[in-house]
Amino acid sequence: MAAEVQASELEASNPVQERRKHPRHRYIERLYVGKADGTWFTAMTYEISAGGLSAATPTILAVGDKVSLSPVVDKRVEAIVRRKNGAMYGFEFLDLPPQIEAKIVKLCATLPLFQSLIDS
């Protein structure tokens, strides 16, 4: 019973739970985003994880759009828009080859953890 009380107290004191599968790391780099119609535009990344990255761009995308991102560890990768908040987008990588995923994980290991304003 005491363990149940402690767990519920912990949840109450930390209402924002991390839902991501992979830790995010601070990563600020220029990125190019390619749309399905063949147009490319620039964006600026803010964080990266083994599962995706976030980037800001004034170009309008919709949640669910499939895009190409380049360069991600010096390669072009496919992704889908999962989140949109103003000009900030969350991209989930799609069908990453194991060698590219391994390079992203290796890159993340060299980067500091990302902390949003919510984490403060």
C-alpha cells in the first residue's frame, strides 16, 4: 500500500510525463525540407533523437505530410510531420536504414540533452 501511495504522490508532483520513446538532444543546424511536389526550403533544427527531430520554418506544412530531410548525418531521410506549433514542426523519421539510425544514435551521444521551457 505504501508503494502505491508513493507512486501516486510522485505522479501528482510531476503531471508532465515524457511520452517520447527516445531522449531528445539539443541540435541546432540548417536543414533542407523537401515536399512531395519537389520543392525544397530551409529550416533550422532545434533538437534531434533516434526517432526524429524538430525544426522551425516559415513554410507551411500539415500534420501528416511526408517530407525528405537533408542533411541528417550527411544523408537524406524520409519523415512525416507529427506535430505543428506555429512555425515549429516535429518530424518522425520513416524507415531509417540501420546504418543511418546508428549514426544518429552516435551523434546524439555527443550532444547535450534538450530541455524545453516546460522542463524548467
